[in-house]
Amino acid sequence: MTFVATQLLSPRPRFRTATRVAIVGAGFSGTMLALNLLEQADVEVLLIERDRQRMGAGVAYSSSESAHLLNVRAGNMSAFADKPDHFCDWLAARGLGCDAAFVTRATYGRYLREALAGAMEKYGRRLKLVDDEVLDIAERGGQVTLGLVNGGLIEADRAVLAIGNLPPHDPPAIAGAHLPSHRYIGDPWASAFEEGLEKDAPVLVIGTGLTAVDVILRLVTHGHEGPITALSRRGLRPHRHIDGLRPKPILAKPAPELSELVAWGRAESRVRDWRLVVDSIRPITQMMWASADAEKRARFLRHLRPFWDVHRHRLAPEVADRIDALVASGQLDFRAGKIADVAVEPDALAVSWRPRGGDEPVVTRAARMINCTGPQGDLLRSTDPLVKRMLSAKRIRPDALRLGLDIDRDGHVVDAKGQPSEHILAIGPMTRGDLWEVVAVPDIRIQVSALARRLVNAHWTGGEGL
Ligand SMILES: Cc1cc2nc3c(=O)[nH]c(=O)nc-3n(C[C@H](O)[C@H](O)[C@H](O)COP(=O)(O)OP(=O)(O)OC[C@H]3O[C@@H](n4cnc5c(N)ncnc54)[C@H](O)[C@@H]3O)c2cc1C
């Protein structure tokens, strides 16, 4: 009797054997999957990260710039799906407020690193941090083997790709142009792009979205005083958040199709602030995406995506104020147009671009041109060693719209023949072809918590389904 009572009162079931899960990438997605797995079951987790500086925080939250703020309110940035106040409590314990606060990304990085350090202490040898790059993953005999850059091998029951976004591609007019590396910066996340730049030199930023805003703020924070032109096809800038708005999430689809949803959104925006309308549909956007076929999704990407992005992913008011002030001072200019040609001159790049709706090309001379077209997901254009190897071994394939990895509904990667892998899964922004809205913390925390539950439940039931 005592035995049964102990079992019933036990907070977690005991599993027959410990599962070993290898997670590739220790940004928000990989780190939080690790923590969810460890919390839910008696598993062993190997968290593998190739860039030591990013362990636990990833690309977004490794920034040490005080000008880089979260673009989601602190109140909605808990790392745990089942503990909505976790981040606010963490802030409060450090004497920081939470109401409508857009804290720095560096602060959020500290929060994630502390959570990881806490897990190291709590779970001991069940959590191993591996400072290495995964070059290949093969499945054999019901297991996965991960090949590392240093020649080592890791064996596990499952491998989960949490590799984040792929670096940006060069815009078509620049691809293959062999521009000098001190003049053209192809990937701002992988470069100290402000170094060696004269403080009054002209800069051309390609892109006008969140990445462009980040880069512009970093330039001016580091003392840049020269003119900055930000150029994109439509010249659309991210809108700003407004304090004090409380969206009421809707739980049922207000319209059957994506196109009708836009019409619904426009009508609703006549009676309440459009931000409330956009934020209210968050719980149903994945559902809307799932019910749209490939053609409708492609149409959305072609016609609506740029507008969706600037309305959905907004700037903290302080950030928007700084950008507005730079525009008002004349230092920053947003333009709409398409680059036609780039010529290398002795002290600059001469960038010829055609303004939107106009015929006459404009030439902008820039001492530095920075590609801020944003993260990408097209595997076929990737130079990432792991992605290239897995593609050439036909173990992964792009999703139908080339937004990332093709996965099945449980998160397994799908191979070149359309067969889901039994042991390799993916999470985070590279799964946006399947889920669309899975690039920000509020969505990824739900994805990783659900995957952790499925992984351990699958083990509990003998591996069926996963
Ligand atoms: C600049 C920026 C700001 C953002 N701001 C916000 C925000 O304010 N709020 C919000 O909700 N969302 C924000 N986001 C969205 C953000 O993408 C997600 O919140 C989340 O950080 C994504 O994490 P990730 O772990 O999937 O990817 P990443 O953070 O990119 O982490 C992936 C990690 O995998 C590693 N890796 C890749 N390949 C290998 C390999 N082969 N071997 C070993 N390691 C590998 C990389 O080094 C990297 O550290 C922002 C994104 C960016 C880029």
C-alpha cells in the first residue's frame, strides 16, 4: 500500500531508461527545450553551441548594446509557457519594473543565462554544455550520431535542430559582385561593422526593418555622425508600440481565409486601435496558416508579408523616438527603391538604385554598405556546413515556400523523399514554413514546452509517435 501511495504522490512518473537528447544550438529555443526536458523527465540533455559567447542567449540576446531593447513587453517575455510571471518576478527581484517595460536584450540574455546556470546546478550531470559545432547528424540503429568540428562524435536517442535563422543573403544586384569587405558588410550579426568607419562617412543600409533599426542604433551609439540612408523595396518602417493598450485575445477564427482576415482587420481597425486588432489574433495565426494551402500562403508572402511584418513586429516607444529624432535631424533617410548596380570607387561604393514608382536611377555614394535584409531560411542558398551536409545527404529538405526546414506535425525533419525522420527534430524560426508565427519568444516557448512533453511522453509509451 505504501508503495502505491508513494507512486501516486510522486510528482513525475519514473521512466524505464533515461533518454539522451542532443540539442544543436543554445539560443532561446535550444536552451528552453533543454530546461523543459530536464524539468519534465529523467532525461540527459547535451546542449551544443558553436559560439561560446552565445551559450544560453543566442543571437538576439547576446547583444550588449544598451540601445537594443526587446520589441515585446517584459510582461509577455517569460521564458516558460506555464509560468507567465517568471520574467517579471526575475526583474522584480532585481528592483526592476515590469509594467509596459521594454528592457534591454542584454538584460534578457542575463535572465536566460541565469536560468541555464540554475539548471546546471539543479540537474548536475543530466545537463552537459558542449562548446563545439555540429557538422553532420546521421541516424543508425535507432540512434543519432552527431559529428563535431573537432572530430568528436556524440550519440543520442534524439537530435533537435535549434539552429536559429540562417544569415541574410546578398541582394540580387550584389550577389557575386565581389565588393571589398571593408565597404560591404553581408551579415551584420557576424561583424563589428562600425569598426574603421570615419564618423562622418555616408552609410547605406539595405533594408528598413528591425535589423536595419538595430544597425542604425548601434552606429549612432558608437558615435557615428554621418548621413545614413536606409533603402528597401517599399521603404516600410516598423511601427511603434503604444503604452496602455490591452489586447483581448480572440480564440476563434474571425474569418475563414487569410485574405478575409485582412478585410476583417481593416474593418475592426476603424473602431479600435489597429495594434489591438493585430495583437488580438495572435492565438489564431498559426491556425490560420495551417488551414491555408501552399498557394494561399505564397500569396500572403508575396503581397502581405512586408505589411504584416511592420505592423506585427513593432518598436519599443523609446527606440521609435530615437529613430524619429534621427529622421527629423536629417541624419537618417528612409527610401523606397531597388538596387540596380554597384560600382567600386577609390573611397566609396557608388550604388545606383531605382526609386519605387520612378524611372530615373539615383546614385548614392557610401563608405560602407550594410546588408540588413534580415534573417533567411532558404536552405538551398545556405552556406552553413551542417545544413549543406544534411541537404546533400538528403536527410532534410526545404519546406514548400523555402522559409526553412520541412517538418511533420510533430516536429520531425522530413527527408528528400518526403519521409519524416524518426530521431531528428527541429524547433524555432526554421520551422516557420509549418507554423509561420514561431519567431518570437511568446510562440517559441509554447513550441518547446509542447515538444518536450511529446518527447518524454513518447518515451513513457514506448516511443510511439515520436
Ligand atoms: C536581433 C533580434 C532581436 C529579437 N528581439 C526579439 C524580442 O525582443 N522579443 C522576441 O520575442 N523575439 C525577438 N527576436 C526573435 C528571436 O529570433 C527569438 O526570440 C529567439 O531568440 C530565437 O532563438 P533561437 O534559439 O531559435 O535562434 P538563435 O538565437 O539564432 O540561436 C541559434 C544558435 O544555434 C547555434 N548554432 C547554429 N548552428 C549550429 C551548429 N551546427 N552547431 C552548434 N551550434 C549551432 C548558433 O550559434 C546560435 O547561437 C529577435 C530576433 C533577433 C534576430
